[in-house]
Amino acid sequence: MIHHTPRDLTMRIPRSLPALLLSVPLAVSAAAAQGATLTPGENLVVQGVPAIPASLATEVRRYTESRTAGFAGWHPTRREILVSTRFGNVPQLHRVAAPGGARTQLTFFDEPINEAVYEPREGRSFLFLKDVGGNEFAQIYRYDVADGRVTQLTEGERAQNALPVWNHAGTHVAYWSTKRNGADRDVWVMDPSNPSTARLVMQNTGGGWFVESWSPDGRSLVVLEYESVNRSHLWMLDVASGARTPLTPRGADSVAYGGAEFSADGRSLYITTDEGGEFLRLARMDVQTRRVTPLTADISWDVDEFEVAPDGRTVAFVANEEGISRLYLLDAASGRHRPVAGIPVGVMSDLAWHPSGREVGFSLNSARSPTDAFSVDVQSGALTRWTESELGGLVASELSEPQLVRWPTFDARTISGFLYRPPARFTGRRPVIINIHGGPEAQSYPVFLGRNNYFLNEMGVAILYPNVRGSTGFGKTFVKLDNGMRREESVQDIGALLDWIATQPDLDPARVMVTGGSYGGYMTLAVATNYGDRICCALDVVGISHFGTFLRNTESYRRDLRRAEYGDERQPEMAAYFERISPLNNAARITRPLFVVQGGNDPRVPRTEAEQIAARVRQNGTPVWYLEARDEGHGFRKKGNQDFQFYATVLFVRENLLRGMD
């Protein structure tokens, strides 16, 4: 069980940038050399986008062919792993029987499968999630290893379910589900070999409930109640009776918990919390007294993930040190920890112990390497690379490594971001793409850019990923700075970035494009309305165009959680503020070309947000490109759709950011 802050409530645009051009919803004439164009499939709604030359697909092909392999879990009795990787149109689960071994595909669906969890005793089956068309109403499935048979364990067209957590005996799982009413995340328990045993054990109100850990004796569960990125609570749940007991106080203080896992003897809980400090620190709680002992007070960064070894003697954890992941091992007896040497610089995720307790597996991503599966022997320190994903024709040494840059903003604070510069052969001041992350409770990391390397290597465009106020990873004070009626202060951070770009001798302040997804899409539209005379164009991906309409139309299970961040539209003062700042109501100030990308099934930011801003901006006579995939949700996950979006984006950049350049 991986423990980390539950930020799936906010936004995650997939960072995976898949490879082979196999199942692409495009029709391409054989006469590509004679000026043929790509014809979008029936699943795509395309408005205002010029015809895309078929030759463009060939030109950019090697930038669309990289592959990833995310660590999905250990087999419980063998030294082999599951990974999620893509050989067709979407990622599926594969078995890797030995380091560097073949990836044997196990699941074959039209929808992506990214995570799984083995039955913990013999590995006779594993459980996974699958939704339809990105709608996020995922159901739980069981894969039987002996015959490859797949059985659906949950049901409900509008029910959302979590990947289950197994008990130590391997007999039952616990998970949250909105099955009861589509809005509230209740806790259920089931014997996966017999789905009719599913039983509601904790009825909740709200969409912020997470199952964290089973007690060693299987009698209790620890459940996390998430109210906002700054406020959450832990509960102990008796599985038999359903009785719940609070583990953490519900006072006025703003305290966050990032997860919890029992010690091997069941007497303690390992948790992450920002109580008494700015960052999420690893700590130990005595179950009886509730006394909390900090364990990483010397590390002034968030602990993003942790996991307790099967024998309970060691805790592996990952610290987020200004965007770079550092793996540490903590001795449970002494409370002392040490860094693990020899792991390449990058961003780690999916931390998991092998049942033997000797190895820790994880995914690792860096600017010059897509996500791959690794493990480290905690006794010898030996690092093992299990997969080596293809770059699709790119040369790793030629890929830009980012520089951490900082700039002052309006209130004397310092904002930072990662700047990827184009190769030295591009001389003079270079155009800039500002790419703003979503969330806003999220963070831009120095990761592999996949397709975006084309803008660097072939167009000579610099790309800057800012972490404006409201981003995680910089302390709980920083993450609160954009809440409620301070929303536009994060937009001012981009205004300050535009000022900083003008001072850089290698960056061109007259050629700037802004883009972002989800909340980053809102930021894109807000920059286009507030600083429209300082940018060339804007690309809004699944963005919020009016917080009032967004909050009314987003799925009910997440509405109150978003109100905690953005404000409550039912309050007159807040509603008036939303009316005043909304890009929709200020669309007359968007005078530079706009590209809007949307998933038709998006449950987080419904397509109405995209449709209304595109229509309003068109009324001004401003050029608007619009692309919607009917079979996608919050961001495109299918390679064919990702490719078409990329082709259109290349054209958009050429026509609006690079126009007139030699």
C-alpha cells in the first residue's frame, strides 16, 4: 500500500506519453506526398482547426513514439513485477518476470489500465480498475492468473470505486465507493473471490474518504477524511461493528495528514502530517495514547510517499526536495534514517516493498528518461532497472535538462519554476511557452517531456513550468496563498514571470504563449484576459472558464472539496467575486488566438466550461480552435487522440507563436 497525500481530488493530467502509432482515429490518404490531409475520426469534434497535412505526422513521428513503464506491484512469492505500459492505443498491465525481461501483456482493453494489486499470499489473482471513456466511474475487476479470466466485482453506472486494500491474510479487501448515492464515498469490505459478500461498513458524507491500512489482525481499518489540502483527519474503524473512533483532533488548527500504515505489531501508526510545521513529515502515532512523534524533523520538505517493510523493521520514504525525489530508509527501532545512494536524479512514485523485505520497487522519471520500473536492494544498495522504455527515435543526450529558475513577484515573495531551453544552435532571443500545472494543489516537476521536446529541439522554443502560489511542495502557508478571494494573486505571479522573461537575454518577451490543463486551463484563460497584450496566443486544456458554473456542474462527489479551495458559490460575496474574475465574463479582453481542448466525458471540468468560453470568444471575432474527444475525460489518455491534439498544437504554435520568424 503506497501512502501519499490524496490529491486525485484535484487534477492529474497524465504524464505518460505513449509510443506506437497503431490505433489512431485518423484517415490518411496514401497520397500524403501530394498534399493529403489527416481526417479526424468520428470521436473527435474539430472546429476552427485548419486542415492538418499528413506529412506532419511523419515529420513529428519520433516525438510521438516514446513509451513508459510504470511500476504496478510485486508478485507476492516470486521476484517479478507488474508494469503498466502501452503497445497499442492505451496502457495495459504486463508481467515482467526478470529485470530486463520481456513485457508479457495480460490485459487487453480499449480503456487504459494503470494500476493493480496482487492477492498478497500466493498471487493467484490481482485486482485492477477500469472506467469507460475517461468518465472516472471506475469499477473493480479481478484477473485470475491461472486462466487469464477477468471478472467484474463492482457495478453501478454512476458509481466510482477505489483500488482496494488487501488485509494481511489475503481474504478480504477494503475500498471506498460512491455506489450508495453517487456522491458520498463509503467504505466497503469484500471477499474478492465472491463479490456477493460486498458489505457497507462505514457510511460517510462527502467525497474525501480514503482507506489507508488494515490492522495486522484484520479487525480494524484506518480511514482518512480529506477536507482540503490543508485539513484532514484520521479515523479508526472496527470492521465487524462499523464503529468509528477519531484518531486525530478536529480543532480549529489547519492540519493535514498524508496517509497512515500500521506498524507490524499493530501498536503504532506511521503517518505523514504537517502538524507543528510547514511540511508533511513522517511521524509515528501511538494507537492507544494518540501521541505523535516526528521522525523526519530534519528534512524541510514534504514526504510524498512511504511504506513499511513487511517485517516492520524499516520504513522507506520519498522526500520531495524542490521537485527532486530522494529515497530514505528509516530504522523503526532507532528512529534514525539514511538516504539511499546511487539512484538517478529524477521523480519517484509507486513505492512498494517486495514481500521478502529485501527490495523496494518504484517508478522513476527524469528529463532524459521516460518512466521506468526500478528496485533497490536495501542491504547491498544495488540498483536494478527492470524496464528500459523506448525513446521512439529520440537521443537522450540531446534532450534538454531543466534549470530551476526563480523570480520576484508583486508581494516580495519568490516564485520558482523549471526552464527547458532549446539547443544552442538556436541563437537570439527564443520564443517561450509557459505551461501552468493544474490542481492548484499540485506541482510541476523536472520530468520527461515526450512530445513537447519537439518544440524545444525542432522549433527552438523554450518551455517554462512555473509553480505559482497555491502549488504544493513549498509548505502549507504557500499552498493557502491563492485560496478564495486571493485567486487572482496566482495570476499576478504569471504577470511577474512575464516581467522576468523580459529581463532574460535569451528569451523573447514579444513571443510568449501560455497553456495549462484544468486549473492550469483557468490560469491560461485568466492570463489571456489580464495580460492579453503580452502574449501571442493561449491553449486551454480542460480548463475552468467560470468558477460558479464549474462548481454547479462538476460531479457531486467532489463539489464540496473544490469549494474548500476556490470558495463557495452559494455565498453572495463569493458568487460576486466569481462573476468579476471569470474569464467567461471577461472574454472580450481575449484578443489573441485561443485553442480549447476538452474531453467529452470529463467529470471534473465538464465540457460546458470549454463550450461556453469558445462560443463567447468567437463573438469577439477572435480566432478560436476547438478540439473535443467524445471518448475522453479529464485529459486525453488514448494515443490516437493525443497524437491528433499534438499535430493541431504544432500548427497552432507555428501560426501564432512563430509567425514571421526566419
